[in-house]
Amino acid sequence: MTTPPPTTEASATDAPRDGQHDFDFALGRWRFHLRRLRDPLSGSTDWVDYHGESHARALWDGRANIDELRIESADGDVIEGLTLRLYNRETGEWSLYWANARNGTLSLPPNVGRFTDDGRGEFYDREELNGRPILVRFVWSEITPTSAHFEQAFSEDDGATWEVNWITDQTRIED
């Protein structure tokens, strides 16, 4: 695998933006509505809806957090997983790792990126899907104290075009 593309370029004199608390919005309990494209990058338009909850807690004074998720579709398909997010003070970037309870492994490489001053977070990595190299993008947006929106998209052409395949709308249950 190759290194994920840089998210933003800073001049040599710019200090990285301090983003160690960028994921503080995610802390607490959330109700999830998720739409997942059943077969990404195949031409499929078959989406599956899931509902469930997540719970995120901070580690290392906000420089890391862990988010546990359990969602279920109407036909009984369950996704249980966790996201481990780690902040690198030197680069000002976050590394996001996913672990699925089905196989008990942590995904590598992580999605790496940062939030902008307007509150949009973009994170990238390079993976394989069905033996083909793809670029993966995570986008956090529309973040308020009581809601957040997240999308995952895949690209087969190094980011020229994207296919969204995972959409979540979250509503806060409690802090």
C-alpha cells in the first residue's frame, strides 16, 4: 500500500493547527441511522438501512478516543465495531482505525487527515477492494452539539470521481 494523500499543505513557517479536541463533538452516546451500499463500485444501487447506537469516550486528554458501535438492519444483519482515533501533535493530523467484531482485527492502514477551521473533517487511505486498488475518503460534516453527518466514499481513479457507500446521520442521546 502507498501512503495516503496529504489532506492539506502548510507552509514551512506555519505551525500545524492544534486539532487535539476536534473529535470532542463525538464523545457521549449517539443514535445512528446508517445507509450502506450493499456492493460498492459494482454499479449497484441497493442500499441497506441500519439503526443502532454508539458510545465514544476520550483518552489522553482528548488526543485519542474510542468509539464503540452496534447497529442492525431490518433483516437482522448486525455490525459491531469500534473506531480508535489518535491525534499526532507534530503533524496536526488524526489517524482513524476501524475494528470489526466479525474478524477481530484492526484495519490498516488508518485513514489520515484533519478538520478545517470550518469544521469539516477529511481523512484518506489507500486500500484494495476485490483485488483492485482504491482510494478511501471519510468526511465528517454538519456537526452540531446534537447531530453529525459522516460519509465514506471509494474512488477507483485516484480521487477524480467518488462513489459514496456509507452514510450516517447521528443524533446525540447523552453526553
